Amino acid sequence: MAFEFTDAHIQEYFQLGYTVFRAIIPPALLRDLRRETDKGRVIARQRAGENAQRLQPIAGCPELDMKPFDDYHALPPLVDALNRLLGPSIGGLVDTHATRDVFGVLYEPAGAPWCTQWHRDWRDNIRGLKVGEWEKVMLDFRLFNQINCALYDDSCTWVVPGSHLRKDTPGEIRRFPDRPVLGPTIPKDSTPEETEVACLAYTMSMPGAVQAHLNAGDYLLYRNSLWHIGNYVPYRKRATIHDGIFTPEFRAFFTKPPMNPPAADGAPAGWENPNLDSLVRKALKREPVGANA
Ligand SMILES: O=C(O)CCC(=O)C(=O)O
Ligand SMILES: [Fe+2]
């Protein structure tokens, strides 16, 4: 069935922090994008090894024909859906070409299963970021709009619905009291199966975690301020366009120092813990209330 935009997409996006435009990529474009991203997979592994998570940016790879990607960025039903969903929040038209030089493609690992840590982008994966600055803007819908467009069925991404609207719950703080957020514990000589099971158990250990199931041609729009994770296995082929919605405000956000911190005196910046003063964390760490250790 052809994709149709509905009010449910708006409601889901703002309330849950994600929504899926089902089957929005037409078959001929899917074919062309698969052809080019197959070439990209080889380049990604040449550059970053067999477990490469992505090729980013796609632009600037002379081996790749950009035409299908340009067609994807200009796809009328997609541009229309994004404008209907985000237009009122960003105060203008969505510029889908604004990310042409920065978007990438996510791939399955060739070597072994692995997963990212649970995180909210920026807050938990940018070392030295001023968490207070991020918290001030986490509800700004001109920022943090991210997309995964699946060219093959893709169930790698998990999210905690609604977490984009709030700070961490006591359960989340209990699960991840420290920074940097710890990943799964994988003993050194683990088999691929042991690694896969450990990554899935870690992924499912987050309270309220929900797996996003995408079919080929589906487009997941999500707040990257949402708790989320990617969990990968080599036996499920993946080529998922990883893109964002750039507004002038978002460009300004990520180019300014508190969000993109320079190393001070060459010393690596630390990780700020957003929950340092939480009573739940203090109880867990047996710290006296009022202490800031
Ligand atoms: O693989 C995914 O879908 C998520 C990846 C991700 O969240 C990240 O790399 O920051
Ligand atoms: Fe992320």
C-alpha cells in the first residue's frame, strides 16, 4: 500500500519520540540505493575494519553515484510528510538537502555481533559535553531530529518511548548510574553466540526498551534525545540510511563549544554525569545526601 501521512504520525513523534513512514521508498529507488550502498559497504570495511558500523559521510566517495541519494532527499511524499510533521515546530520548510554532505549509511558487522551503549545522543556520547546546556534544549524540536531509512528489513534499533520528553527515571538511573555509560560485559574468549546473547540481554536490560522493526523501504524518524541503542549481528544484512534534519538552529547548536568541546590544555575532557545529584544514585552509591562526589 502506498504511504499515507496521518495525524497518528504527528502524535507518535511528539509523544513517543519516534514514528515510521511505512514503505515510503518506491521499489525502483530502493533498487538504486541498494546498488550504491553495496559499494559503500566495501569502502566502510576497508576504512574501519570488518565490524564497521557505518560509512559517513557518503558524499565524497567517488565510487558512489550520488543520484539515488539525491532522489531520496527529493522524494515528494517524504518531503511532504516531513513538512507536515516538523514544519510547524521548525518554523519553516524542511531542507532535506541540507544534510547532503554529512549523512551516512549503517551496515551490519562482518566479524562478530556487537552493540552500542544505551545512550541519548550528545548527552552520553560526546565526551566533555556540558550536560546542563544539552538539558536546556532537549525539548527543542528544531534540534535532534534523526532518521534511519531501511533498505533491508532492520530491527537493530531499540528505543525507550517517551524518554525524549523527560530526564532519566529512577529505574534508568539505577541501571546506568555512572558515566561513561557501561556497555555489555563480554568475556574475551566469547563465541559469537555468547556475544550475541550478551548484547541482546544488555539491550533488553533497559527498563521500557522497545525494538523498532523496520521493513525495507520504511523510514524511522526519531528524536536522538531519546534513550536508544543499536544491536548488531553479522547474519542480518543491513544498509540503513542514517540522516538528520538540519535547521539553522541545529547547525548552530553543534558548532558551538559547549556542545563540541575543545580539549582543555590537551587533557581529555571528562564525562559529566547528568544524575550526580539524584537521590536514587546517591543511595545506590551509599553517598550522603548533599555530597557531590
Ligand atoms: O544503529 C542504530 O540504529 C543506532 C546507532 C546509534 O545510535 C549511534 O551510533 O549513535
Ligand atoms: Fe545514537
